[in-house]
Amino acid sequence: MQCTRRSRRCSSGTWCGLAEKHTVTGMVFSSPTFLFLFLPAVLFLHAIPGQRWRMCLLIGANLLFYAWGEGLYVLVILVSILGNWLLGLMLCPAAPAPLTRHSRRLLTVGIGLNVGLLFFFKYAVFAVTLINRVIAAVEPLQLPVPNIHLPLGISFFTFQAISYLVDVRRGLVPAAESLLDFAVYKSLFPQLVAGPIVRYRDLASQFKPHRIPSPLFVSGIQRFIVGLGKKVLIANTVAEAADCIFALPADALGLKAAWVGVACYTIQIYFDFSGYSDMAIGIGRMLGFSFLENFNYPYRSSSVREFWRRWHISLSSWFRDYLYIPLGGNRAGRLRTGANLMVVFVLCGLWHGAAWTFVVWGAWHGLFLLLERTRVARFVQALPLAPLGNLYTLLVVMAGWVFFRADSFGHAGRYFQALVGLGNPDKETALALALLMTPKLQLGIMAGIVGSLPAIPALGSFSRRLSGIQVPSWTGGAIVFCSLAGILFLAACFLAAGSYNPFIYFRF
């Protein structure tokens, strides 16, 4: 995943410089190779009876999926699998006895090795660059900046390993005796490169021989198609406009263009990631595994605190259980609670990327979580209309996405100026915006707004409450089937046409 910057012609015909920070070389769920070759082959072979055969098949499929774009870097995950399995076995005899000096050291070593692996691949370049900036003020000597490849999904499978070791030490789950079971858990391809962050204790019982119920398999197909539609039909549709606008000189942006850009990115990142999570959950069900939910309509939140209970649930709950609570949580007074929150969210920002803009994004959310523990919370709750609380939260989140998406602080600052009408739009950017606002993009934005709210579940609930309307029992199933078939057909058409198909979270 090499950092590049190039110019390309948008579908609207305008020239835009797209800052593609990472060239995705892996097998994405929305690629024709995965949809029409890899996944059907795995599901067909997985249907052959025999639990041992299925586990061996999954190991092979997982490693092939990862090695497709990573090549020899598959050795990184193999080392992680073997090392954490051995550490778990060594920790298991001590659990759940009181934490002795030996077990504390063993757990510290395990966490340190996992964090060290993550630091080397993800943050070494960032750290060396920072050191060079510090010593540049003293002497001209500069450390060589290493060229280190970032393995796909290393942040996800590293956090998986840490949660496993801590849970084993706490006695919440026995250590995996079978290396095969543990290898499947650590490398399970549906959630390997982009989550959700699945904990071993949630999957341990599912490794036992069992028959995959037909309703679970069918619901997996449905969930996968919904996720594919989110990704291909909505996220990809707005992604090109978001990338084009953010790539334009921020000081040349007008008010309208800036808001369209951040709105498109707000829709893109949610449907990109939640769509991928839906596909992961769906594939997991088709293979007989039940993953926990990862998103719950976060943009309907009426506070930032509620937003983080709904956004990337597996990550926020991970930070809560393995960092915030061990730091003391909210049990040690307001000052300590505030410090714990800021530490957690600064690290959450840094987890997303080795750049100061990500750190500020995390601190931005931490700041509003602190404010919501003061009188601000009572003010927000006292707003006369619930939509005002939703509007407040959405504005905070969208402002945070500017830091998240911007290439630098200068870029973010100029973009904020454009958002409040202090930009200097020129005719070229105005024309570019006019050409970008195609009916396809407008439809994508509208679908994103509707899909961000529980409109469809609410409509289904309302229809069930209607009385006096008699319809055949098969009507509901027919509507669902036709809707899913339509989504799948349209997504296949978009992919066959070679539509814009980025994936944000591969770089994490």
C-alpha cells in the first residue's frame, strides 16, 4: 500500500487530483474475483461434511485471502498466530488465580510483543520522522526514514490477540488447546482485514462440530447483499465526489462545495465501513459463525456519547474493556476520568493512522465527551426538539471527519474556512462542482441520508401495525427477495462497469 498522488478524470468529466494514500492490493469483498470466484468456491467446499475438513479448508482460505495481496507478509500473521497461541497456553494455568508476578510479567510480555509488532509496521516511520523534526533544531544529523510496508489489517488482528491474552488471564475463556481452532479464529477471512474485532470468547463455542442452520445461512446471504449494496451503490457513488473536492485547493473552495465534500465523505465512510461489516457478518453466518453487530445507525445519535455506543462498536467496546476500565474508568474522580477519556480517544485516533490529524480527530471526540459530562450535557438534553440534539452531534462528527480526511492541519484549517464561507471559490471549482452534482450523485446522497436512519425497519414496523389490510402470507418474502435480487444485480452492473471502488479501512 504505497503512498501516491495522481490526477484522474472523474466520471463527470472534470480533472481532480485524488490523494490515494494507499493502493489496495488485497482481495476486497466488492471485487469480481472475490464475489464470483473465491467466495462461491469456499462456500461450495465448506458444504462438504466433516468438521476437521472444514477447519483445514478455512485455514487455507484465510491464508490465501490474505496472501492474495500481501504475498510473503502472510508470515506476519502466522508468527502472530503461533506466538499468541503459545502465550495463551502459558497463561492458562495461572487463570483465574490472583495475578502473580510471573503471570503479570507473562501478560506484559504478550501485550508488549503485540504492540511492538504493530508499532514497527505502522508507527516506525511516524516515530523516526518526529525524532528528525526534534533533533533538526539542534544539529543537522537526520535518522534514515525506513521504508516499511504496512500489512493489511494488522491493527485488527493485533487487537484481537491482546483481547485473547487478557481474557485468558482473567479466566473469562480457557486458552485454545487446538492450534487449528486458534489459527482459524486469528485469520478468519471475513473479519481479518477490516473487522469487526471479534473476541475469542464470542467464538470459542462455535468451533465445536455443528450443523449450519438453513435460516442462519439464508440470513447470511441477505446480510451480505445488503452490505454489498451499501458499499457499491452508496459509498462508491459518493466517494469520487468526496475525493475530488478534498483534493481541490482548499483555499479555492466555496461554501457549497465544501459542504458537499464533507457530506459525501460523511456518507462514504459510514456506508463503506458498515457495508464491509455487514458483508463480514453475512459471510460469517454462511460459514456457521455469529459475529456481534458493529454499527447501529450512529448518525441518529443525539450526543457524541451515544454516537460512540453506535459507531464501530467492536472497537469502542475494546477500548472500554481493555484500556479505559483498567486505567480506572470513571471510578477515580472527575479529573482522572477526564484524563482516562482523553488518553483512550487520543490512542483511538492514533490507532486509525500514524498522523497528527488522526490524533486531533481522537482528541476532538474526547473533548466533546468530556463536555457532555458537564452542564453541556444537561443543555443538550434540554433542547426542545430531539432533532436539535441530532444536529449538534452530526455537526461535531462532520467537523471531526474533516480532520480525519485532510492531508494536513493546513489543509483542514483551509477547509474549515471554506465551510464557514471564508473560502475564495473560482470559476473552475464552481464548474467542477456543477459537473460533479450528477443525478447519480444526488441519488446516492439521498440514499445515504435515508439509509443512515432506521427508516426501513420503522416502515416495516408500521406496516405490521396496520389493520384491516389482508395480504397473502408470501408477499413479505417476495418483496425481500425482489429487493435483494435488485441490489445484487445493480451492484454487479456497477462492478462490471469498472466503477470507482476504493476502500477506506484497508489502511487501518
